[in-house]
Amino acid sequence: MDKNSVYKTNSFYWDTKGNDFLGAIVLPFYGAFVSEEKCQLFGDVSGKKMLEIGCGNGQSLQYQGERKASELWAVDISEKQIEKATQHLKACGLSAKIICSPMEEECGIPVDYFDFVYSIYAIGWTTDLEGTFCRIASYLKKDGVFIFSWSHPIHKCVVAENNMLAFKKCYFDESWYSVSLDEGALTLSDRKLSTYVNALAKAGFVIEQMIEQSDDEIMQSRDENSDFAKKAKMLPVTFVVKARKL
């Protein structure tokens, strides 16, 4: 896996296709059927300094800004997404310091500074999970909180076929692969849950909470007869972790 090739492929996709095809997962939602309103992982963020990893179109930053966070910062790999986020926040009467950079790299974000670092369906894009978690730990104050969500690895292994769920790939396979989407391409890796847990521990985090169960109320409010919703009733499709820097 060549990091520069992954950066180039994925940043080009987000610059040209982005949310238009994949859709945006933004707070208060952590994924398809998990919400902050139900989980209350952040609590009161008024007066807190917040950093988002992978800000996309800026709607999650808006969510934090409207809850009176004192400072909004973000990093994103896509210049186009940063433009969208900046315009969106301006229209909402908010502002953020947004840096265009891969999350793995040193990019001028202050250390020992933030109360919260969070990432909504973006952390899985990293090409260096351990390095990224160590960098995130460096940004946080002591006892600072890191919250992130991503597609649950078991969800990526199972497909719905003929009213049954069947394994289509090995859970233990973390190799990078290419996905073709709407005349574009992405490069991804499906990491095991233990890979995330061990990387957090190595970076000096303690896990306070993990959520992987879909919310029945959210499923009932949407198309609960879709293959995706049926799958979500049987196995986790999203996982969320709240960890604290020691």
C-alpha cells in the first residue's frame, strides 16, 4: 500500500464526487442508526475547544458551534470539502480554523490544547491508524476526550442475499482494496475492532464507552424493510468509541 497513491485517489474522489454520491454522515448522527441525541457522549460542550478529523461539508462543526463550543478547528484531506465547509459555516454565522492535510501528518494543529477531538465516519480513511491516534492524543489536553465513529468491520464482511445474511469476505483481512463508485474510485481497508482498541491503548487512551447497536426508533422512522435496515437488526453496521487521554 502506497500512502501517496491512497491520498491521491481518495482526495480526488472527495474533491470531485464527495457527499454527492456517498452522502454525508454528520452529527447528531454517528452512522445510519446511531445518534448523539440518544447516546449523549459529548454532554455539555459550551466553552470547549473542539477539533474535527475529516470535517467534510462542515455540518458537524455547525452542530458543535450551535452548542456554544468556544473554538472550532478541523482537518480534511479535500480542498473542495473545506471550501464547502467554510461557506456553510459562514452562512450559519460560524467560523472554524480548517487545515487541508492528511490526518496522519503534522499540519500545525496545536498540541495539549483541545478538550475534544472527534471524527464522524472519517477515521477509517487513515493509512496509519497508530500514528493518527498518537497524533490525536498529542492534540488533546490531559483527560481530553476522543470520540469517533466508523463502519463496523463485521458489517463489511456480510451481505444480505435472498433474505439471508452471508459472509462475503474474511473478517481478519485488513488489506487495502479499491472500490468503484459513480465513475470514481476509493481505496479502503477494513480493520478489525481489536486493531482500533490496541491502537488506542498504544496511544495512551482508555476506552470509556463503545456503542455498536442500532437504535430501534431511528430504524422505525426510516425504511426498516430495506436490506440495510434488516441487516442492522441482526448485526452492527456502525461502531462509536469514546476514549479519554490518560
